[in-house]
Amino acid sequence: MSPDELLRFTVAREADVFLLRQCGREVAAVVGLDPQDQIRVATALSDVGRELIAARPTTRLVFRLPAAPAPALVIAIDAVGTSGPGWDTARRLLEEVVVRDDGVELVKSLPRTHTRPTPEQVARLRDMLALPDADVLEQLRAQNRDLLETLESLEAKRRDLVRLNAELEETNQGVLALHKELSDELEQTNRGVVAFYTELEEKSNQLREAAEARTRFWSNISHELRSPVNSVIGLTRLLTAPGGDPLTDEQRRQIDLVNDAGSTLLALVNELLDTAKAESGSLRPKYAPVDVALVLAQLQGASRPMARSPEVELVFDQRPTPLPLVSDEVLLQRILRNLLSNALKFTERGTVRLSARTDDDSGTVSFTVTDTGIGIPPEEQSRIFEEFYQVPGRLQVGVAGTGLGLPYARRLARLLGGDIALRSTPGEGTEVTLRLPRSENDVVNAGVALVVEADDAVRARVVISLDGVADTVVQVKDGREALERVRERRPDVVVLAADVPRVSGPEILAFLRSDEALRAVPVVVVAAGGDADLERVAAGLSAVVLNSTVIAPSTLRRALREAGRVARSEATR
């Protein structure tokens, strides 16, 4: 007997088949196979045993436990053929049925945790072969009981499987119903979004048409009013001219009142007409060197009569050296006159001061009007630049005005490339500062501005900040559409998001700089935060980076002016 041999068994009659089945199960249990594999081994041996009884009178089987090449239970059978249903069962239940020259081997792999049987276990297995027939029948009954238990276990598992399948089907139906409900809600939401955008587009068209109608109305009514107002002013001047009929003091006073009212009305009409022109883009500044000292002197003489009382002192800070400024002198005077008029109207006593200075760092000239008047409440400061809005207050009563002065002044300031900022404290006074670029070359006055930004909120702030800078603002949300628009029409300035989808901002910038016709276009790259790599790329491609959190008319104009200088410098290389 070899060292790896466990047991020898001879099949010679029908009763041996039952004993072989029980012996196979016991051997499988001893070598460490689980109950399912024990039943597989026992069933395979039972079916093969029947084939052996039918084929020959006596057949020997040897149970071995070789350690190589891999641990396995090997049952060597002294047989010459492997055809028949029993052998097919063995092939299905075991790993291998190996046919050799001296017989057949049935192979069942063992788990890594298997244990080698002890001598006592081997002796007990061999004792099973000496059992009388009665004990063999008892073993058969035990096998039948085991089979019944297995069948009951399988039936219980089948019932559990049916129950789980039913639960799964119910869950699937719920998932399908939920999916359908979500799909219906999503479809309804999509329809609502489409309807909302359609309505939004209609409202935008209506607002644009209303703005155009308002501009036409202001232009028409201003033209219609100018002629009769000029006639009234001309007639009053004829009445008071030398050589005319003599007038009493009362008549002269009344004619002066008519003349003053006519002059005020004419100034208002001119403001309306200029505002309409500025909105339509037809008001163009006429740039020339400005004698700031002369402008201040003229304003000083014209503004003194507007003081509310003799207790108000009007002060103009004169600089010993002239301020370098190239701008539209007429529009500058109108802006400063409106700022001084507002300060004098709402200052009962104290000082109204106008000062001018240069800022070399920003390349601007600043005009600051400071008063000691009633001030503006914080909640009203965001509305004073709205057209036709007047801050309610006791000094407003009896003061002529339409609420157009400050909006008109800011619009002209932006037309000149600058802006107006305001600070005010109720009861202490107000400070209004006009900042203008010193040179015409620093003025951003574009025909077409291309804004490339996917974020609706950021894009809206950029468009608002471009008011007074560009006649036409083209808005796109992705880089591919931006490139198509650039090919269709050359923009004068480009405001570009760094993270624009489809084609990135730096890629669009590189395309612009590679085209000879687009190399000099000023480009401002908008980014969410400080990005050193982006700033290096932008600087290398002659662009300026602007933080999206500080977008405002003044910051965007400064960025565009700087971008214009950088682009012009690059184009001349």
C-alpha cells in the first residue's frame, strides 16, 4: 500500500453500490470537503458504481490523497470504459475523469484548508467495509434521510428565491414608476425652461424696442422744443436790448424771469438731446488739449449765482502747474456744472469745494466736488444715478430739477472713458469724484465688444460695465462660437473668460494673436482668482487679467485701457 492510499473498495454486487456511496461521503468529509462537495462525491460514486456492476462482475476502487501537483482526492478505478450516464454524472460533479492505460481516475480538488486524515479516521473508514448487510440497509436509510433533508433544504431555498424574485419584481416596478415620474417632471421642467427663455427673449426684444422708442421720443421732442424755446429767449433779449421801448422796473423783472426760465428749459432740452445721443451712440467726443485752469475759472463765475444762500462759500483749488488733459472740454464743463449745481442746491451753509489733481499710477485726472450739505442716506445712494429719480427731502421742495443731472453726468463721464464715484454721510456732506483718462489714447471707445463668458451673472456684469464703452456688445457662451463670431466680424475689444467651455480662453487668445488682423485687439481675460500661470500666459500673449469679483465700470475700463496699450505696443514690434 502506497503512503497516499486511504482505502481500497471492491464492487461486486448491488449492495456494494450503497456502501460505496456512504464510503465516498465519509472519505470526502474526512479530507475536509464541505457538505455540498461531499454529496457530489457520493452521488458521482453511486452512479459510477451502477455502471461498474453492469459492465463487469468485480471492480476495485482505490481512494488516494496525493499531495502533488495539487492537493486532491483521487479515486482510481480498475475499469476499461467511461461511457454511460453514470460516467456523465461524474464528469459534471467532479473536476476531472482521467482515462489511463491501467484504468480511470476520478479527481476532486481539495480546499487549501484541508487536513490529512488521522490513522484512527482511516481505520474507521476501513471498518465500514466489514459491515453486515443489515447495517448496509441501515446506511441506505440514513442516506435516504440525508437526501430528504437536502431536498427539503432545496425546497426552502427555492421558496426563498421565489419570494426574493417577487420582491425584486415589486422593487423594479417601483423603480420604473419613479423613473417615469422623474422623466415626466424633467420633461415638464424642460418645457417650462424653454417657455421661460422664449418669454425672456420676448421681454428683451420689448425692452430693446422700448429703449429705442424712448431714444427716438427724446430726440424728437428735444428738437421740437428747441425752436420755440430759442424764440422765447430771443424775444426776451430783444425786449431788454438798448434802443427798444422803455420798460418799467416790474416789466424788466418779469422779462428777466421769463428769460431765466427759458434758459433753464433750453439747458434741460439740451441735456435730454445729449442723453438720447449718448444712448444711441451718436454723441462722439471731440478730443483736444484742455486748459483745466480756464475751465475752472469759467465754472467759478457761472456757478456763484447758483448758491442757495450767502452762507455758502464756493472754493476752487487752483494748482500752480497746469494739469495735462486731452478730452472734450464742452462735455467736461457739462459734467462739472451738474456736479456743482447739485452740491450748491443741497448745501444751506458751509463750503462747496472743487479740486483737481493727477494720479500718475492710474494715468487719470480727478475732479472732486465736496460739500457740507445735508448728505444722502445710504439706502438712497444706489438710486441717485437712476434717471428721473430725486432723493426725497425738505430741501428738495422748491428746487428745480428733473432727476437727470447725475445720470446725465455719469453717462458723459463714461463716454469720455472715465466714471463718477460718490461718498456721502447724512448731515455731514457729500463727495463726488470724476475720473478721466489724461490722454485720448487711453480712452476706450469701441464699436464692437465681444464678451465670451459662460456664467450668466458674470456676463451680465461685464455687459453693464461696457455701457458707454461699446456701441454693440456681442455675447457668446462658449469658445467655439466666439471663434466663429471673430471670423465673421472683427471686434474692437474682447472680454474673455479663462474657463470658457469647448475652446478655452488661452486657446482663443492664442488664436487672436496668431492672426495678423487681430493682433492689436485689446483683450481682457476674466478669471475667478489669482492664477500665476494664467497671468504669465496672458502677459506673453499681450493681454490683461481681471479678477471677476471686482468687475465694475471703472475697473473694466482701466483693464481695457491697459490692454489697449499692451496690444498697441505688441503690434508695433
